[in-house]
Amino acid sequence: MGVYNGARFLREQIRTIGNQTVDHIDLWVSDDGSSDESPAILDSVASQWTKGGVHIVDGPQKGFSENFRSLMRNDGIDADYVAFSDQDDIWDADKLEVAIQALSSCGPDRPALYGSRTRIVDDNGRQTGLSPHFRRSPGFRNAIVQNIAGGNTMVANRAAWNVLSESARRTSFVSHDWWCYIMVTGCGGTFIYDPEPRLGYRQHGGNLVGDNISWRSRIARASRLFRGQLAAWSDRNLDGLRTCYDLLNEESRAVVDEFHSIRTEESTAGRLRRLRKSGIYRQTANGNFGLYVAALIDRL
């Protein structure tokens, strides 16, 4: 769990983790320099937690992505399954059990990552909507241009966690959840997408990531595309992937090379043609339209 000034909802979130049907849960919490009551709440939790160990560490104070990365690099985390947690969500009691059951079908040696949809809830926990239901199969050709599950829904098996930890030691990334989707599919692992929501994602003014479903969020994404933010994110992801090239399988390395070549193609027609032939895709028709617009205006 990454924490920063989360006192308002932190107790409730940890209570829903404690209510999980899974018997043993160790908590690893990185407090990124909170100035509110979060440290006191975490100390209280540490003294009362009965499901396992509690480890509270200091975050790097370089933003939420680096805070989660610091946990991914932590050699002390040793578990068969590792889940990410935000500081203000509401977990269903069977969230971890369902994820572990799904991951266990992949076997312990195959990297596997679980992620699900979310219920969007307000400050009071009332449902206001659902995150998008993505229907196309997950895969690296999707992951290189789009994330499809929030980190708060993700659970990794040990084999996936080993890959993610090694990659986090080598490079930074745009966001920990997108990077996890990229690396697990890129190494030839399995991504399990559950269309059934298993938690309430609390949408409020303090969120660092938007709801992804409102017209306002869609307009904001279009604006970011034209400003070149997608291109900047692609730059960072590709830089990271080059650093982790040996962790990828042969097919994914070919996709990385092709995507780089498409982005540096001088001809507009050439970019569009090669993008179509590459098989790189987003999950929805609107998403793919935006992808081709980005290629058209050289903002891919």
C-alpha cells in the first residue's frame, strides 16, 4: 500500500483488507511523507493487526509512482501472491480469494497477473458507475499503448512478482499498474482480466487518477493526446523496455522494435499503414480511433 495524507479513508480501507476471506495477509505500507494523521493510524494498525506482519517503511517522496516502485524493489517482500492497495478504496471481502483462485490455475512457474473492473463510488461509498468493460483479449500488443486495470485491483503470483521486482530495480515508469501489465504480458506471462468488479474505487477530489468513464475524463484524454502526453508516455515506456529487453520474450522484443520504428517513420501514410499491420491495438473502437489520430499527427 502506498500512503500519502490518506487519513480520511485509511482506516476503512485497512478494515476491508482485514475482512478478507484469506487467512494470512502481511501488510507492507510505504508512507510517502504524510503530514496528517496517517502515521498514527498506521501505528495503531500495526499494534492491532492479527492476520500477519505489518511493515511500515518511508517512501522516497517523489510521487505515487515512485512510492509503489520503492515497494516493488523491496527485497523483504516475500510471498506467493502480492496485491497492490490504494489508501482509500473499499475491498469486497472475497477480492483476494477470487484473484488467488484465478491465478492458481496458471501454475506457480508461469508469471500471471490478475486485474478486474471497479465500481466507482463517491466519498460516502455510494456507487456512481463502473469502470469500462474491456472485451478484447489482453496482451502485449495492447499493453504497449494502454492499461486496462487499476493497480488497486491487481494481484501477482510469485513468478510475476519476480519479473516486476527486477524490472523496477532497473527503471522507473509512468505508473506501476500500466508497467505491470506491460511486463507480465511482455515476458510471455498471463494477464487475467475479471469483468466482475471486486472493489469500490473512491472517486473524489484527492484522486491522482481519474475515473476513465465520464465525458470530462474523455475530453481530458483527447486533450492530452494532442498535447503530446501519449507520446511522452510512450517514450518513457520504451526507454524502460529497452532497459528490460532481456526480460521480454522474442515476440515482445519484436513488438517493441516495430513500435519504435512506427513512431520514427517520417511518412504519415507509412506510420498509419505500419500501425495497422503491427497488430498493436486498444480495447475499444474509440480508443483505436485515438491511436490512429495520434499516428496521423505524429503524437504516437
